[in-house]
Amino acid sequence: MMKSLASTMVLTLALAATGAAQAEGAASAAPAKVSAAKKALVAKVLQLQQPGIEGLARQLTEAPAGQLMQQAGVALQRVPPEQREAAAKDIQASMHAYVSQTEPLVRQRAVKLAPTAIGPILEQNFSDEELKQIISILESPVNRKFQGVAGEMQRALAEKVVADTRPTVEPKLKDLEASVVKRLQAANAASAPAPASAAKH
């Protein structure tokens, strides 16, 4: 039986979420008032980083589907050759439909959640002047500093996106898994030898 992809998705991001939770705890320990000017700078950085945020959403959508496709590929080797190609095409179509339907939702939520997930990290780690340097994309030490917390920002956003989209995405993943399993079972059943006829009395 194939492992639940919904569980795989949550498990894959569990360690990343731990790092984000630690960062959130540190933030709550020392709250500081942030000026409107700094918030505007952070908003600009997030706007410039939107392609990366959308890329993360795409990865979150495609990763579990890719894992399921790998599992299906192994299972397909047990399907008779005459059934294998049709089964593979059906499975690929299901994968494509899942990604097409789910990726826009996850992308939208990622962009919406970025200010609350990434914004505080930028506010805490960079001054107004540093944010201006990031925005201007200058070659400077501050860019290295920014890259140093990029992983922390991604983990923070991933945690929020997964938690926010789980109620919608998890049923879709389960439906996709059920569709793949059903198609493999049907292919195996179609190629199974007919039962032996009853013995004559």
C-alpha cells in the first residue's frame, strides 16, 4: 500500500517548521515597535522577492506529487507491459490535474502569508538603511547577510503555508493517491488470468 502523501508532506516540513518556531519564540521575547517607514521598506523587499515566494509555493505543491509519482513508477513495474503505458498516462494526467488545481491556491496563500511570516524576520534583522541596500540590489556585505537568513524566512513561510492550506490540500492529495491506487489495481485486475473452470464431476 502506498504511504499517505498528506502525511509525507507534513513530515517533510516538520523539521523546517521547528526552526521557524524557534525564530518566532525569539521574536516574541523582545518585541519592538517598527516604524511605518521600515514597514514600507520591508513591503518593498517582499514585493521584489515575490518570484521566490511563488517558487516556494510551486515546490510545496509539486514535491508530494513527485514523491507519489516515484512510488507509482515502482508499482507500474508490476503491471503487465500491455497495460503499463495506459496506466502511466492516466497517472500522469491525474498528477497534472492535481498540480494545476492546487498550485494557484498555494501560490496565492504564500504571497498573502509572506508579510506575517517573513516580514518580522526582516524587521528584526535589518535596519532601514540595510533594507534600502537590499532593495537597490547593491553588491555589498548586507546582501550576504540577507542570504544568511533566507533559509529562515523560507522555513517560516513554509510552516504558515502548510498550516493554512492543509484543510484544502490534504483531501486533494488523498483523492490523488486513491485515484492512482485505483488505476493500478484496475490494470492488475484486467491482466489477471481467468479463474480455472470447475472440475468435471
